[in-house]
Amino acid sequence: PHHTPAPSPPDVNSVEELYARMSGAPGADARRDLVAEEWSVPEPVREMLKNQAGLPRLPVPPLGETCVKYLKTARHLLSEAEFRRTCQATLDFALSDEAASLQQRLLNRVQEKKGSSWLIDWWNQRAYLADRGPVVFWVSYFFLFRNFSAQIPRAPFSPKGSPQCVVAAAITDAALNFRAQVLAGTLTPDVIGGKPQCMAAYPLLFNACRIPAFPSDVVATYASPSHTHILALRRGRIFSVPTHAPRSEGSGAGLASAHAPPPLRLSKEALEEQFARVIAMADAAGDVQVPIGALTSAGRDEWARARAHLLAFPGANAQTLATIESAAFTICLDAAAPPADDSAGRARVCWHGDARNRFYDKPLQFLVMPDGHFGFLGEHAVSDGGQTLRICDTVIKEAVAKPSRVTPPRSEAAPPPGEILFSLPPEVEEAARKALVLFDATVADHQATLLVVDGLGSNGIKQLGVAPDPFCQLAMQLAFFRVHGRFGPTYEAASTRSFLHGRTETIRSCSPEAAAFVRSMCDGSASGDKKRDALALAAAAHRRQAGECAVGKGIDRHLLGFRALLQEDSKLLPEVFTDKAFGKCGSWEMSTSNLSHERMEAWGFGEVMEQGYGMGYSILSSRVQFFITCKGPRGEVPSRAEAMKEGLRLALRDME
């Protein structure tokens, strides 16, 4: 158990060496090399993966185009002297033999990785797995959906269950259906705008876990058919919850006697009972003193060291960790939540929680509050928001749908859940305490707020003659300028999933045209027609750049490829990359992304630089909403987040 004294651990001179030898010990059925095994064209081809082999490969843009685009996006962010230096450094690089050689090597890499993408392994490593900071706050992302607990149909004469258990059971049942389609390969492929999308990430989301390691994390995926349990967390306690039950004798008639019949899925009512058991056991035991989940909120090196100590300690910790890591997904049953009308507060619960009742390394964490309010927290290493939003959309639709008259047999006899217990060495207890102290300080040093503008949704924006996404991006540019008196480099995520193993590219939203629009809006002498013309030009430029990014002609991933090759060669970076302006123009003071779902109440993520903002926004049919995060004391009045919220509200008003 958690706090029973145990023998002292063996002397460990180098935890890093020990960890390298053990390397997470994920079990013989875990697959851990994403590049070699997962990121390849699958055989045999199934329905879910039928488009994979036909997807185009991510291209390498022309060197000259990238250099010209880079200078264009940098001009208005730099002083005259800075821009002259940057122009010279960029020109020197573009005309150099070194740049020509690097460009050719990238083109060769496209051919060498015909079954994948020239970028994917660099991107997964550099953007996620090699990052040694905590995943929560700055890497993870969340969704909060409108409460649909009252819409879940109940079987006639079924006992009234708590909203939390009813929603948890409905979500679990639907998520298991989704998982079954992924396993069978029958999931319908994603198609957006008539273009098939890469489906490689879906098999990496279920029965998977990010594993802390030196010098870079890995992702373990487990043989899903043999791991049908899920995790349920309550009061910092972690439970393994069976979702299947053995068939009763005689139910396997017709099968060869040498083979046991496959287990039956539990019914929704049986799953409700499972979650009620978890809640009863956890509430009776009380809050756990040393929550293991807190370790996943720490920096990755700190968590890796603590994990190595866990594995070295006498007992069954390796098997216990494997039970967590191999679980299909996680259900977090929070014991408390902010008031129902505090959407921003509940969004924060989904964004970071309290570190006690989370396990941040699991790719899929479904969050259920006491009144049944549903949210989601995603680990970002191997997928982006599009895939997990589809999962959430599907499970919500199934949860509220009328039950089919024809359903496969389900079991009502549920094997009981069991609490997952560790033998904790002193080093791990201390690491968990330190992680909680740091986490609580980080919570106190973060602000978040939610702006909802009713009546100004996609329909209303289109009536203004402007595409909705550029409209919102330009509103953010105007708000930032009014709040800070200057322009700020801005990142908007553009999906490249129409390419094999494509993920994202950067739309540099603070464009010259956006800057011209902002200046016109701040010019008291500018006429309404001039402002409207500037808005139209800026919106058109934004759509043009977004279109280029979607077809693999952005600039930031191309520049990353150059730097990756130079660093692999241990060569000094050319001046274009060491120039102060390069860092300045790529320091995303606003990190933004648009995901929209009509049931979504909020979604978001943290800032990516010290004084920056995270801005997850949704453009729905009749409203727009922005979840704004930033550093700053939580009780500060007025707060930085509220100042940006007010600036954005006024910008949207003035642009109508």
C-alpha cells in the first residue's frame, strides 16, 4: 500500500543509467518505437486506413519562397536596423552553398521516408517528447462541453443513478465502441473539404501512455485486445475498472472447448455500478496522502527519476505502473467542482485540475464533475485536437442517442474495481510533495478567463463579408495592439493532416496586412470605407497564408528542418538562425487555435512563452468564444487576462 514502510532501496549511483536500462519496463506487449512501427503505411489495408497509401507526402517548400515569406512576416515586428541585419543574414543564407546542400538533403529525406513524412519524427521529438517541462499547463489541451447529463436516456424502471455515474458510464460505453472500431479497422476515415485525412494517430490514443525517459520521452502503446480495463480516479486514488466480464457457463456453446469464450462487455447499468463502487471506496478512504498522479505534473526529468526509483524499489511497482499505462483510457471522477454557472472556473478544472486526481501522461482523460458536467484533457505528443474532438463528438452523440432495439449481449455481472497501490520509497514521496508544491504555485501564478459573444457567430460574421476565422484572428491582433501598444508574433495552428503523417504548420497571423488593418482601426482620421477595405485585404491575406500552410507551403516547419539537420551535424547555426530577430519573430506572444463544436462551452491550453497568451477559440453558428490564459497572480485586479478579454470584446464590437 501507499504508506507502509518497506525495505530501503538499493544504492543507485546513477538513476539515469538505471532508467536507461529499465527504460520504463512497459511489458512485452507494448510497442514503443513510433517511427519504426506506427508511422508507416499499414498493411493489410482496412477501412479506417484505406486512404493512407494514397495520401500525398508532405513537400519541402522552395528555399527562396520560404526566405521571402520569412522576411515579409518579420518586417513590421522589427526596427529598421534589425530588419536590415535580418535581410542581409537571410540573403547570405539563401545564396550559400550550405543552404543549397541542406535543401537537397531535405528533398532526399522525402524520398528516403516514402512511407512516412520527412518531418514527423523531428516534430514529435522536438515539439513534444524531448521537451523537459511539465506537460500540464503548456502542452496538454482541454475541452469543456455543455452539460448533457439530463439528455442521457435511461432504461425503463432503472434505479436513479447519480449524474456523475450515469455520464461516466455512458461516456465509457461509447468510448469503448469507438475503440472497438479502431481495433477492428472499421472506423470511417476522416475527410475534410473533400480531402482524406491521415488516420495514423487513432491507434496511438487507446491503451497508450507517455513514458518519462532520458533524454526524451517515449509513448508506449499496448496490445489492446488483452487490456480491456480502464482507469477511474477519485480523491487522488487510482482504480483499475474492468469493462468486460467472463461469460457464464454454457454461453460459449458452439465454440471449441479448448478455447474459453471471449468475455462480454459490461452493460451501461453495470458500468454505472462500477463507478458507484469507485466513488464509495474512495470517499470512505478519503483523499490519498501521496497521489501518484502528481508526479506526472512535474518536469519530465524529475518524473523520470522518480519513476526509476519506483521501478528499483522492492515490490510489484513495475506491474502496477503497467496496469496504469496499458489502460484503455481514464475517467476522472472529481469530488468537487466550481458552481455550475462558473464556466471559466470549470474550464480551469479541465485545463489543469488539482494534480491529485489526474494522470497527465494518458492521451485520453474524460473528466466528469459531480453534476455530470463533462470535459476532456488530452496529452499532445502523438495527436492533435481534431482526432480527439471527433472521439468526444462521437461519444456525446452516442451517450444521448436513444438505445438501439438490437444490441449485442452485455453482462450485468461486473468484476469489482480494485485500487492500484504502490510501494513508495522515500525519494518518490518527496518527489510527489515537491511536484504538488510547484503545481499549486503554478496554478496561483496563472490567470484564465472566458469571453462569449452571443449573436456574433459564423452566420453573423459572414454577413459582414468576411470569413469567420480571419475575422477572429484580426480581432485578436487589434486587441493585442490596444492592450500592449505594439504588435506581437502570433501562432495559429493549421492542420496538415491531408498529408501522410501530417500534423500542423504555423500560420503567422500577425502579417503586414493585419498590421495595416490594426493601424487603420487606431487611426481616428480613417474613414469607415478605409477600415473596411483594410479588413478585407487583411482577411484575404490571412486566408491565402492559411491555404499555403494547409498544402505544406508554410515556413516554420521548413526552417525547423534546416535547424534539425545542422544540429545533427553539430554545426554552428548560420547567422539567420542566431540573429536576435529570428528568436523575436518566433516568440509566440499569442498562441492561438480554432476548434469548434456546437456543444463546446470552452476549450484551450496555456501560453507558450513567459508573457504570452494562450487563446483557444470556437466559432459557432450564433456565438464566438475565447478561453484566454496567461501568467499572472490569480487574484490580481485588474488581471492581464481580463484586460485582454476586454480588449477583445471591444475589438469584436468595433469590427462589426
